[in-house]
Amino acid sequence: MERLRSPREAGELLGVTPGTLAVWRATKRYALKYVKVGRSVKYRLEDLLAFATANTKPGSTGKGGKAK
């Protein structure tokens, strides 16, 4: 079984704070899956990567035009 990540580790991977992750869970703002272990919240790496991929937006060319 893979090692579950703490909110601190998950936040570091996504570039947000554990508090932001707590708000997302409470408000259901994003469909980021998590695992409850007793009172603890943990994240699977697979779910964190899927979340990042699903929320990746296309960038621009930096020249004021559309990306090709």
C-alpha cells in the first residue's frame, strides 16, 4: 500500500497551505479526494497528481497571441 500524505505534504506539492486544503474540504470548493484515518486527513499521491492535472490550464505564448 502506498504511503498517504499529510495535509502539509499535500499542500507543499500543490503550492497551498494546509489551511487552504481544510477550507476546500469544508466548502467542497474543489473535488480533491482525501482519506479519513480516525480524525486525521490524508491524501493519496495519485489523487493529488490527478487533481493537478485536471486543474492545469493552457498557458499563453507570452507574445499577446494565442498559443499554438
